[in-house]
Amino acid sequence: MNKTLRDTLIFGFSLFALFFGAGNLIFPPSIGLVSGTDWPIALVGFFLTGIIFPMLGVPAILNSKGKLEVLTQPISPWFYKVFNTIIWLGLGMFVSIPRTAATTHELGVHTLFPHISPFFSSLIFFALTFYFAMDKSNFIEKMGKILTPLLFVLLLFIVFKGFFDPIATPIITELKNPFYKAFIGGYQTGDLLTGLLCTSVFIAGIRSQGYTESSSIKRITINGTLIASVGLFIVYGGLLYLGATGSGLYSNDIDNTLLVIGLVNNLLGNYGSLVLAIIVSLACLTTAIGLTAAGSDFLSHLTNQRVSYRMGVLLFSIVGVIVSSLGVETIINYSQPVYSAIYPVSIVLVFLGIFRKYVPNAGAYKGAAILTISTSLIETIGIFGKVEFFNYVISLLPFSSNGFSWIVPAISGFLLGMLINQLFANSPGTNIDIELEGKQ
């Protein structure tokens, strides 16, 4: 195997492992459960927010010199710091990373060793996370060669077993809009944010392997992303279908973790708990390693190296041990409003990054971001704050019933911002990069 192919496979497997973590194992079965016979429609919704949008984040960052800071620069220099700080210190440190340890305990450790406390379990989990993440130069190598292949093989075993030897037949459920349920459920994985925030660290990892030409880096990144996407689609589809086959066996309000345990035990019998424990531990550990590495890298840059990379890894690990003891459901519940508010603008950033060279000016960025954030905040307050007037306002927007209330505001903001910039800017550029270079 030549070096480029080998590194592409390692990158693809590492990217798969980064994305497939706690939420990715929990949410597809629960969505399949409430969708029943409509699980293919639900899969389409989850496919968009769980695979397509997150994976598009990789080329979006790649088009922005491999840095989220460059992608968000047209909006404002402070937007990058505020956006990243909210995500890393609000979601990464207190939601996504602790959730991996909590899920490992509830789905893995506790089922095999019920007398071990969540605190001790998390302590071991984050000790391993620290070991793998403390060396930024080769953590991708460790993940891609050691942890991910075993994880992928075990996941395929469950997926093919559930598909060719299902535990039951999906039934018709009362869910009226399975696409919307799955589309919004995909937000909870946090993978779009993961793609935006972690890609720069992964690209730096590719460069550390000796690749200097942009064409080589781009080829490895894109091909590795395709490998990860195919793997995620197979696994997500299998897990969602597995949940659908349990639609006649389990109540719709069953706890997410209990559902996964019940499904796997029903599918594999006495070996279910052991296999699930290994899968959960590997899936959550690889995600925790990637997120901790990227979060520590951001924290180090934010503080101008006053907090070193390794000190950041230690800080994320300590907070993870403390917060994970709250349990999976508690962490999920308090994170829902934040994901709902942040995800739409993240999707907009992805598309702006992909079509970066065609974006006429910085005003288009500013307008799209402002109206998208405003819409998602109103929708979030309406849903989680139960403000009926806000819910009514959102219902007037096109596509709001399918989870796309932000689309028309985003497009309107893009066009309006572009027009204002063209009318009032001193020297409007022909594209975003030329305009930004002119301001420097």
C-alpha cells in the first residue's frame, strides 16, 4: 500500500470515528423507533443533518485555507472568537465531551459492572482521552490505526445482523412528520459543529505527515471524507432500521440509553451487553479524543499560548469527569436549546465556505449570518421558552414545518447584505478573498 492511500484510509477512519460518538449511537435507534414503517423517510432527514451537512464542513474549511477563522472572517474578526468560545466552552466542554463519558458508563461499563460509580468510570475514560490527545502530532495516527478499525467491524456486525435477522417488523406509528423529527434530531449529534471546529486540526495532522502541496492535502481530505461518509451512512441506516424493528416492542417514551441496550440484547442475546460495551467505549473514546484535541488547540490560540495545548487537554478532561456524572439524559436536555440556536447559522457557514470564491462581498456573509441567527433565536425561544407569539411568527415562514424556517431569511440576508455592501463599501471586491486582501 503506497503512503498516500494509507494516509487517506487512516484519515477517513479517523474522521468516521470523530463523528461517530455518543449521539450517533443513541439518536438513530430512537428516531427509528418513533418512525416505524416510515423509517426510510426519517433516514433521509437524518442523512442531511447527520452526514451531508457535517461532511460539507470539511471542504468548507479546506476552501478557507484550512481554518475556521478564515471562513468566518468576512462576518467580523470577533465572530470567530465568540462563535468558537460559545461552542467549545458552552457545548464542547460542558456537553459533547462529557456526554461521551456518560454514555460509555450507562451503555457500557454499568451494564457489565453495575457497582462501579460514574465518577470512577469517567476518571478512567478521561485518563485514556488525555493519553491519546496529549500529542497533537500523531493522535490521528493512533485513532485511525488502532481504535477505529475494531469499532467499524463491530458496528457492521450489528448492522448486518439487525438487517438480515431483524428482531421484529416495523409498525405504523403516530408520528406525523418523520422527516422533521429526524432532521431536528440530527442537530443533537453536534456533528456539523464537529466538522467545522475539528477539520483544521485534522488538516494540520495531514500536513504533519510530510504533505506540503495543497493538491495532495486536498485529495487526501476529500477522499477520506468520502470514506467516512459511506461508513456513516451504512451504520446510521442500520441503527435507524434496528430502532424501527423495535417500534412494536418498546414504548415511544423509553429512555434513549435503555432503548439501545434493549435492542442490542434482543438482537445478540447473552453477548449483546459485551459487544455494546466495547462499541460504546470505542465510539465515545475516539470522539472525545478528537474533540478534546481540537478544543485544546482553540483554547491555546485564544489565550495566546498562555494556556498550553497539554494544559488545555488536562482542563477539558477534568471538566469532563465532573460534568459527565450528571448523566446522559440531563446533558441532552440542557443542550437542546443551544444546538437549536446555533445549528442553522453553522449550516449557512458551511455553504458560504463551499462556494467561497463565488461570494461577491463580505456584506453577503454578514447579512446571511445576522438574519439566520435572529430567526433561529426566535424559533428556539418559541419552542423551549413556550412563547406562542414567537411560534406563530416562525410558522409564517416558508418551510418552517420541515425544519427549514431559516432558509428564506438566510437567502434574504445574503442578497440584502450583498446589495448594501456594493452601495456603501469604498472598494467592493469582485469576490470575498480579493475584498479581504484589500482591507489588510
